[in-house]
Amino acid sequence: MTEAFDVTYETRESECETHGAYEERGSRHSWSRYMHWSGCAQCNEIKAAERERQKQEHEEQERQYQLEQRLKTSGIPKRFRDRTFDNYIADTEPKQKALQVAKDFAAQWDEHREKGTTVIFSGKPGTGKSHLALAAGMELFSRASVFYLNALDLVRMVRDTWRRDSERSESNVLHDLSTVGLLILDEIGVQYGTDGEQVILFDVLNRRYRDLRPTILLTNLGTKGMKEFIGERSYDRLREGGIWVTFDWESHRGEKKE
């Protein structure tokens, strides 16, 4: 059973140092000896707006902090964190098409997340493959977990778990690589191409394929070389619903910047 309390309301003429004369409202519960006066309505609005501004500022600082923490664990090197769609130089039609594919991938993320889309950027070094992949990754940071590494490091990560003093198990590493929202895997094809490497790459790609996890792969290999390097089974996984973009222009590295 709850006890009801009466409330008494009063008004009075008051003076605000800033806004001048105003009618002030007061209220008092029956159990209280004191009247609670509202104060200047305009001052109250200013204070409320300031509290809201501080709240939004705090939330923005928290979002920035969380982004920085995620960047630290994303594997994206500091040198590449400034890669955006806006600073990608799309001065030819093929480059513009490649840029559009990357933009669409980020813009239509929900659809690609549902399908587990694999995007393959294939071409010579220095043609902008990493730039566009990382630009897409940076666009998606607020919506998904993103992890970037090259294929050789992936193999090393798994093999390092085979040491007796390893702090992580192979299953832990494979689970992390296969469950991250977006995996950007660079330099496919610079490894030795051994059976052991193929098995590790297949394991990761197959897990992501099975669980509908989007992946961006970057390689210097063409379709034939890619199939030979990662194996027929992995290649078949990539072909199903995958997007292949060929960067068939010369490297921009070393070009004089105006």
C-alpha cells in the first residue's frame, strides 16, 4: 500500500540578474516544510542545453576512445589509417570502377554481411588495392569489427601456436580470424605456396565462407595463379558470390606528386 501526498503550488514575482522580472512557480509536498521554487525558466533552459552539450561531448569522446582502441587491435598500420575514398586518385575509368566497388561494399554492408561476400582485388603492387580495401575497412569501423593482416602473418600466427610456450591455441587464433566482422587479407601469393600454407588459408577461408563472414583479399596473382596458389577448394569458395576486381594499370608508387 502506498501513501498519497498532497502537493501545494504557489507563484511569486522574482527577479533574475540576467533576464529580469519573471513569475516563479513553487511546489511543496505535504511532508515537506519547504517550498521548492523553479527559478528562472530561461536560465533553466540554458543550463539544460549545457548539460545536453556536455553529455553529447562525453558520448563523442567515448566513441572516439572506443574507435582508437579498436584501431589498436585492428592490425591496420598507422601509415595506412589515413586511407579514404576521398583521397584515392581515380583518374581513369578502370580506377573509378574499382573505387565504386569499394564504396558500394561499404555502403551496402548489411547486404554483404548477410551474404558473406568475398571481394578480391587483383593486380600489380602499387596500384591502390590496399588503399581501397583499407578505406572500406575504415568506413565500417563504426559498424563492424575489422581486422587487417597479410597472408604470411596469418600463417605465422597459426604456426606460432604450435610452440610449447605459446599462450594461445591454434583453435583460438582460427576462431578469431574466422569470426571477425570483416577480414582484410593482404599479399596473397607472396608465400611459398606449400601444402601447409594452403591448409591454413583454406581453413580460415572455409570457416568464413561457412559462417557468411565477408572477406577482402588482395593479391598480385591472376585467376589462374590464385587458383593454383590457394588450392581448388578455396578458390571455389571465393567464386561463389564473390567479386573480382582487376587493377590492370601501372604502379603509382614513385610517381611525382604535384
